[in-house]
Amino acid sequence: MLSSLSSAWKLGDLRQKILFTLAMLLVFRLGAHVPIPGIDTQVITDLINKGQLLGFFDIISGGAFKKFSIFAMSITPYINASIIMQLLTVVIPYFERLAKEGEEGRKKMTEYVRYGTVILGFIQALGISVGLRSAIINPGWTSTLIIALSLTAGTAFLMWLGELITEKGIGNGISLIIFAGIVSRVPAGIVAIYEYLVAGTTNIFVIMLFAVIALAVIAGIVAIQEGQRRIPVQYAKRVVGRRIYGGQSTHIPLRVNQAGVIPIIFAVSIMMFPGTIASWFPTNKFAVWVSEFFNFRTVWYNILYALLIIFFTYFYTAITFNPNDVADNLKKYGGFIPGLRPGRPTAEYITRVMNRVTLAGALFLAAIAVLPSVTMSATNLPLYFGGTSLLIVVGVALDTMKQIEANLLMRHYQGFLK
């Protein structure tokens, strides 16, 4: 791997892409420390400690939310706009046609996502400004509007920065920004564990056990992210003039984790929302009960959390993968699955296989999401990486590694995957 990195560094254009990506990520980290004026950050810190949802936002933003900087919302409005656009392609024929129009349709959908990001960003920023009005030093509509516009501008700048990295750098820019925000919390986590060790709260055996569990989880994520169920496909031979087309064998790759990290994001948002709202009313008995029930260390919380993840995995997979379209395309181009007739039997077979593969992916996602809570209860160590964070970090690292590998292989260099 080190020799491959050395080979990559010797390539001028690839070295420029890597340096450009690192420079843009440095801009992101510098911006995360530029605070919005007129905010009492101590109040924000206290609210984050009380509300789990705000803590989740702080993890995604790389600590920018706690500082309430211009990047406090991170790139979450862009993620929400992208998810909404994917859902709209299923229910609105116009967006469905755009998705099938190739490069031009993709550009048009990207433009809609940008507009949606700004609109959702402003709505979210306005909601945050109103909800956190207790942290505003000089409360008023003018201050609230300025804060909302500042947060929206920060998100729009991050969106532009991410697209710039994708265009001129290496890897997916939006994913790398989230990756950098999460990884930036690693040093704080290491310092906290060291302080626990010095204070005698934990011991070296517990830390080693925690490291082994973390490595096992990362290895499992890599295996599931790369896991596929390949359905063999045969194309019939066609004679056109004097040439023979088709006749080759290929496969349909069904990913084990087809939904990615989206089910966990949906589930964690739903599970954390009641506890966060209840924390705003500490004297109310019902709010206290809600806070206790939605404590992430309780058994019922983790069971409900896992069930929601399984549900959203099937839900999102059903939206993003259509077996009927796959079967129709196979029939259109003369392809068939050996032993099955084209059309409806093929679609039913792909659906059955996809449901079984999705079950394995859903159970894995649920286990990954619940494992941090179990580990924290067993080791009493502070975890700065939840299931969502680990999946994002590993997924982005794999994707970036593959892009570097592709650049190396194009220039006949030995890659990472040998």
C-alpha cells in the first residue's frame, strides 16, 4: 500500500488532485472555527449535552455546531434535498423522466438539488435560530434573520466546496466533507480515553478490548459494503448483417447493503427527536418519562431503534431498486436469467433474491447501530463514533481508495487491490 501511495504521489496530475482535496478540506476545517457573532456558545454546549439529536448534528458537522460556526449545519440540507429528489423520482413522472435522460437529466436534477438545498437550509437555519433563541445575546427578529442567513450561506458554501472537490479533486466532495468532520473528532476521543486511563476510571485491558471490537466492526463494515449477490445473466446471439452480437454471459450485482447509511439516518432522527424535545421541559413529568424511555442505553430504545432500521432498509431499497425495470431492460436487450422466462417470472425472482439479501443487510445495519450503546455500557468509555459515523467513514474511505486505484490502473501502476 505504501508503494502504491508513493507511485500515486509521483504522478503530477494525481498529486495535484490529492493536494487540492486536502486544501479544500483544510478550508472546511478552518471555517468550522469561525463563529457566528451574537451567540452564547456555552448555552449551545449545555443544550448539546442534554439533547441527543443536537449531539448527532455536532458529530456530523465535526464540532462546528457546538462552536455554532458558519458551518454549524454542515451539509445536512444537501443530503436531505438529495434524498427528497430520489423519492420524487418514484412518485412524480417528470423527475422519473429526468433520471432516465442520461447526463442532461442528471445535470437538471443536480440543479434542482442545489435549489432545494438552499431552501431547506434556510428553513432549517430559521428553525434552529428560533429554537435556540435562548443562546442569542441580543434576541430579536433582526438577529434571528442574520443568524439564519449566515447558517444558510455556510451550507451553500460547503455545497459549492464539495462539488469543487468532486470536479477537480479526488473522491466525492460531499462525502469527504462529512468524512473530515467525523474524523476530526478522533483526537478528542483519544484524549478523553487517555484521561479516563490516567484517572483510573478504566484500565488498559478494557481499552484493548475496545480496540479489538472497533477493528472487528470496521472489518465487518468493509465485508458488507463490498458484499454482492450476483445473479447470472445470459444474452442471446443476434445476427445483424454479417456480424453476430450478444452471446456473452454477465451478472446482475445485488449489493448486500443496497440502502447504504440512509436507514440509520432516518431511524436515528426519529428516535432522537422525542428525547431532544422532552429535554426542553425538565420539570414536566411526561417529558421526564419520555427522556428516560428514549435514553439510548435502555433496552427498549435499542430494540425499537433496530426495528426502525430494518423497516427503513426495506423501504429505501424498494424505492431505489425496481426489479420490474431490471427485468424489462433484460427483455429489451435480449438478456435472460438461465431457467427463467423473461418478464414477470424474472422480476419475481429478482424480488425474492433482493428481499433475502436486504434482510442480511438490514440485520447488519441494526447490529452496527446498536453495538456502540452495548460497548459503552460494557466499557464505560466515551464513543465519538456511532454506527452512522463508522459506516460513513469506512464507505467514503473505500470509495476514495477505489478512485485512486482507478487512476493508478489507467497509468499501468500497481494499485491497492492486488
